[in-house]
Amino acid sequence: MNELTYNNKMMRFFLEDIDVESVFAWGLPLPVYTGSESDCWSRLMLIIEAAKLIREYSLDAAAEKLKLAHDEASDYFSYRLVSSWLKYETDPGFECEDDIDDLIEELDNLSEQIEEESVYSADRIIAAKCAHVMRVMLSSQMVIPDSTCRDDIAADIEYLKKHTKNEAIISWAQFLHDHIVAELKSDQTALEELSLKWIEMCTKWDFIGDEIEYVDSAVMNYEGMGKKTSAIGLIDRALEICSDKEQFLIMKARKLRHHGDIAASSEAGRDLVSMFPDSYTGYCLLTQSKWAEDKPEEALILAEDACRLFPDSPDCRINRAFIYFQLEKYEQALSDFRASVDSPQYRYDSQRGIGRCLVLTGQDNEAIEHFYSISRYYQDADIYFELADLYMNGGWIDDAARMCRKCLELDGSFSGAYFHLASIADIKGDEAEAIELYERALEITPDHTAAMTALALLLQQEGESERALELAERALETTPDYADAMYAKGNILFYFGEYEEAEELFDQAICLIPDHVPALAGKGNSLVQLAEYDEAQISLDLALELDPENLDACHGKLSLYRELGLEVEQQLWQKRIIMIESRFDVSGNEKGRESYPSLDSDFIEGFIDDEMSDDLLD
């Protein structure tokens, strides 16, 4: 075969046999290359193969293809285009739109004449068409498209109409242009119609995308406008014309549940299971609906059925794990979380679930070490807060403070971390800092009941009784059955001299939590002031039985014996108070342990900040 005949054959192969626009847009398969493996045409083939690999997100393999083509093809326009695309996919800071615009302009202005039947001619044609395809693709990926995107795609469509017969490419580009126009106009009706048109396009060309993609965005737009009925109506319209009814039924069931229409969500879930008996998602959705209907037994039966029918499904295991967890069956939940940990999509949830189950089964040390291990892989504020919580419960306040600060580095709006730091400042006697931190927690979460309650008690100690009472009352409005808030309000009223109301609030707190020591002590002190000495004795003794070193209860006993005129008993309780106070710091707060004893603090800090050195979670 002579050179002219060979070049003609290669031109037909690259411009007719290869649907090069579809390779760039959707990564469609390539025909087998039949040319020489060592000439310039083979380099062009390597470049197109690299483009397909990028579309498949096989970036290392794409880089290898371009490396093989580089020596003899680095001046090809298609090489420049694909190299820019690869850099865009591998370098988060690189934007290739300008490169593509420059390439399009350069190709439009070329005046140099080249041999028509040559690799250079094929390269120019391929690069020009694919640069326009690339610009359409990149414009469509913009989070907030603008008029420049719209105008660029309009120009791309005009070019492609003249230079390609690929109906799918032209229809796709026109759709994206029309969608951007509708978005710029906030034309929800047009967006709905376009989402249905997209389904029809996907039915005709099943390789261009997912049927649900634009319906999902249109549905979310309706939800953002508060038009839930319109959102469900659009899904129903989509169900009439789509080929993949399963994913639209899943969407409908989920949206209805989020809208609060649990009965309709259950019905959609039953339709899903009926039409697609092999759909484990249907069982999971039905489980969640039953839970939302406050039918925990039925939810558990469905979750267990799903795991029996689909024993290898991580979705079913994680679904059952959460049901077990909410039913306080922590050992069973722990088993399911551990069984789901190897599933990439549920790895983080599983790891968090394991840690929470360890906490709730009393395995605090194991929980601490577990959360530390996953903090190396997930720099997540929630994990550090879990650690802070564990340390606070254990009395290791310095470690708790360190975890709170780490949490706030990752999420400065984490009110729980400010609450713990405030509690630590209070324990250490820094009332001013504690007040500031409690205030910060309430700025972020105004209905943070525990912060309101703690701040009320602290302000009452600082003499700001009116504001303290206001906070305690707000806390009870937010959470009427919060025993600590009842105690706080009772404590404030006690110092106002309103002993009957105080005693009533202390009693309400005790009804909720019978071993609430501060409330028992408060009730005893109130009863002393009300001259109900026998009942006061019972309440104070209960408090001291639970906490022999509770100073409020001890002072209550001293007051009781003073009222009864029992001098010897007064002296004994005075000595006991002095002895206990010697074990407290100057602010009157009990001295706590400062660090977790089983781990060296320097080691812990280094452990958290280490780079990930192995692939433990893979």
C-alpha cells in the first residue's frame, strides 16, 4: 500500500470510523486501530485513547498514553487539548477554559496550508471539533452558569452543526444551552419541561447521561420554592416516560418522607418492592418509613428481612445497624457497623457508629482509642467532639479542651465544643472566660438548653440573678422536662427567698431524675427554711448517701442542726465542711484529673497531626 492510499485509509478511520466527539463527551468505545504502530498516525491514536481514559477517570493511564505520544506529537493541537484536560482533572488549581478558548481562536485563524490527506489535517479537524465539545462540557459543569457560558455554547453549537453529523452531540449541546438560559431566567416551568426532554434524550441515546439528573435538580428547585406538590408531580410525570422506573420510585419515596408524608412514602416503598423484588433499597426505605410512623417493631422486622434476603448488601446492614442503635440494642448495632466498615460509601458512618456503640456499652477507653485511630483518616469536627465528650465524662479536662480546640479548628460553629470549653473554664475557676464561652455557644445555637442552664447558674453566682432567672426560664420553655433547668431555676428562687416555689421545682427535677444530687440538696435546704425539718433530713441524707462530699447538702445539714439548736452536731458538720473544702480549689469546684492516663499527651498530639501513612481503612 503506497503512502497516499495509506493516508486516505487513516483519514477515513479517524474521521469516519471513530466517533471522536462522543469519545470526548461520553467515553464511547474506540474501534481497533489498524494502522502502523510506529508512525505519526499511531501517536494521534494514543492521544484519542488518552482522552477516553480521562473521560473514564483513569488519569494515570491517560498520562502514560500522552507520555508515549509526546516525542513526536507534542505539537499536535489534539495533544495540547488533551494535555490541558488532563491537567484540569489532576490539578485543582488549574482552569483550562482559557487554554481551550485560545486553541479555538488559534484554529479559527490558521492560514497555513497543509496537505489534506495527512495526520496534521486530521489533527486539526479533530482538535477543532473536540475543543468545542470540551467547552460545552466544561460550561455545563459550572455551579452558577452565566451569560458568557450561554454565548460560548451558542457559538459551539453553530460550529458543530456545520462540522459534524453527530445528532447526539448537537442535541446534547442544544439542551445544555437551553438549560442555562432557563436557569438564568429562573424559569421553573422551562426547567421542568427540559428535565423531561432529558429523559427522552437518554432513552434515545442511553450513553449521554442519567435520566434522573435534571429531574433531581428541578425537583430540588421546587422544594426550595416550597412547592412540594409540584416536586412530586414532576416525579410522577417522569415515571410515565422513563425507562428506569426503579430510581424514580426511590426518589419519590425519599422525597415524600422528607416532606413528612410518611403514608405516601410507605406506599411508594411498597410499589418499589412490588415492581422490583430484588431492590434492597425498597426494603430499606420501607424500614425507614415504619420507623417514622413510630412502628419500631415493624421497622426492625423489615430491616432483618432485608438482611436475610440480601445478606451481602452493606445498605441493608447499615440500615439495620441504625435501627438497632435507635432501639438501644447497642451490641447488635456494633456487630452490623463492624460488618459494614469495609464498604466505601458507609465506611465513615460505620466508624462513627462503632465509636458511639462503644461509648454506650461502657467501653470508654476502647471508644477513645477507636476515635483516635479514625481521626488520622477523617479530619472531621464530629470525631474530635466525640473525643472531647468522652474526656469530659471521664474528668480529663485538659485533654477534653485540646479536642474541643481541634474540633473548632475544623468547624468554628460547633456550639458543643464552646459549651465544653466553657464548662472547663468554670471548673478551673475562670468565671469570666466561662461566661464568654457559654455566650458564644448560645450565639451559635440559641436554644442550647444545657448552655442556658449552666450560664444561669454561673450568673447567679456572679450576682446577676435577674438575667440568670430569665435564662433558666428560657431553658425550661425550650425543654420543659429538663431536670437541670428545673434545678437551676429552683436554685435562683431559693436565693430570692421564694422557698416554696424553689422546693417545688427541686421536687419536679427529682421526679425526673431520682438521684439528682443537687436537686435533693436544694430540696433539703428549702425544707429547712420552711421549717419542715423531718422531710429536710430525709432529702439531705439521700443527697449525702449518693455524694458524701456534696457541699450544698453538708451546709444544709449544718443549717438544719443550727435551727434545731444541736451544738455538737453543728460542730461535727462544720469540721466536715472544712475537711471537704480543703479538697476543692479556690473557686469551690472539685479538682479533676487533668489528662487521660493511658496515653502520653505528646504522643497523642503527634498521632493526630501525622500524615496518613498506611491504608488501614481501605
